[in-house]
Amino acid sequence: MSGHSEIEIKLTGDVNKLHAVIQSSKLSLFIKWIGNKKYKTHYYDTKDNRLIKNDIVLRRRESAENKNILGLKLRNPSSSLFEWGEYEVGIQDDRVDLREFGEI
């Protein structure tokens, strides 16, 4: 196992300005461009927001090919702001069933 961690940063804004930032000499050494991925994303929580209050994110992503990916993200309170455990499983339809993750 390497000593490297992935930090995912999502940026929004004017595309030309974002490209200028990404291509700056100070950042370009640390950026791996993996291209555009387009998903329709659905987030789930309880009515009282119990998941996010406990640093848990449950989402379903639907790709352009109509493939569904169920994702569960967990933040370790002793880790940095950017460190989250992430589990993803492919699902057949848009039903959210936590049993799809098995034992995690």
C-alpha cells in the first residue's frame, strides 16, 4: 500500500478560469486529469438529517448509459476534512437497498 492519498476536489465556475487555475505551475504537478464524468446524482437522508449529522453520505448516481451506482461515504472524525472512506456498488435499478454493500 502506498503512502499516497487521493483528495478529490470539485470545482464550479467559469470553465476558462478553472482551466487557468488547473494549469498553473504550482498546481499542475499535483493534478491528474481524468476527464469529465456526467452523472445525475440523488442524495438520501432521514427527515431529521441523521446521516449527514453523523458524517455519512448516501447517494445514487445515474450515468448517461443508465447505469446506477450506489455510494456510501463515511468520514472518520479523527481524519482530516478531506479523508472519507467510500464504498460503491453497481445496482440494477434505482432502488436503494443498503444490503447491496454486504459487510463493510
